[in-house]
Amino acid sequence: MTAPPDKPRDAAIKRCMDPALLSELHGLCFDTGWTAQSFAGLIASPAVSAFVVVSTSEEARGLVVLRQAADEAEIITIGILPDHRRRGLACALLDHALERSAADGIAVVYLEVSEDNTAARNFYRARGFGETGRRDAYYTGADATRMDAIVMALHLRDNTDR
Ligand SMILES: CC(C)(COP(=O)(O)OP(=O)(O)OC[C@H]1O[C@@H](n2cnc3c(N)ncnc32)[C@H](O)[C@@H]1OP(=O)(O)O)[C@@H](O)C(=O)NCCC(=O)NCCS
């Protein structure tokens, strides 16, 4: 894993229980947004945690949502507003999620990313994730194009004793 950039000094990470804010941020980060109801359903589960990265003026710039099950975790979504990318904000959010997962005894963190999402694949690789599999035609694009998902994983600790 490459060293994380210095956490931007004007950014803080906060737990978020506001489905409308999560939906708004997600809709600005992705072509296909998720409804506030979807986020409400997700964060109603005690296994799911959502965090936002905010500026000193409390403006939210991005989100991460993760789900834990036994000693595994899944990054359900992560995104940074387009005008605030390449400033280390996703690194700060992901590292926060990984630190929380490690403290909770999580051994491995998984995620799925569209094969054509070069920025995200580079981002995850830079944070130490390796590609472990592929799900055929997993995503449907806005123009109905089917895209494979790449499954990526990061081991936080040795899990050979499972
Ligand atoms: C992927 C995403 C979350 C990265 O957010 P970000 O805040 O710009 O990422 P960071 O600034 O923390 O980048 C950390 C490192 O990741 C890599 N990286 C990030 N964006 C990249 C890009 N567009 N191209 C190549 N490498 C990239 C680089 O190694 C970067 O370090 P550097 O800037 O010093 O070169 C952001 O592009 C995004 O929100 N995309 C849309 C939503 C999305 O696709 N989410 C992932 C779904 S699986």
C-alpha cells in the first residue's frame, strides 16, 4: 500500500445517520443514484456504518458506507464530489473505514468495482487492495451496457485461524 497523502487539514470525518444527505451525495458522485429510502434501509442495520467527510464549514464532500459480517467487511459505496477529487479525501474516508474495521476485528475487506472504473480501480490498488475475482455482466450502465464487476480484497490481518 502506498503511504496515504497527508489528511487534508480542512477535512473531518463524521458518522452519518442522515439518509437524505447520503442519497444527495451519492447522486452527485455516481451516474445512477440511490434513493434516501435505500440508504435508510441500509443504515437501519446495526451491521452498516456510514461516514461523510466534511469541510471546516461543515459542508459534506463525500461518503463511505460499509457493512460488517463476522470477520469480513464490504465497502458498499464510496464517492467524493467531482469538484473535490484528487485531494486525498477518499483516502481519508477509506482509511477511517479500514481503521474502524481493524478495531472491530475484521480480517478482510471486500468491494466490487465496475471494470471500466479506472479511477476507482487505481484508487483501491493504491490503498493495497488486490483483484480476486470477476462477476460477469454485474452492472447495467445508463445506456443498458452490461459491465463486469471486479472483486477486490484487502487483508487486515492473518485469517488462517478461521
Ligand atoms: C474513486 C474516487 C472515490 C477517488 O476519490 P478521490 O478523493 O479523488 O481520491 P484520492 O484523492 O484520495 O486519491 C488517492 C489516490 O487514488 C488514485 N486515484 C484517485 N483518482 C484517480 C484517477 N482519477 N486516476 C488515477 N488514479 C486515481 C491515485 O493514486 C491517488 O493518489 P494521487 O492523487 O496522489 O495520485 C472518486 O474518483 C469518485 O468519487 N469517483 C466516483 C464514484 C466511484 O466511482 N466510486 C467507487 C465506486 S466502486
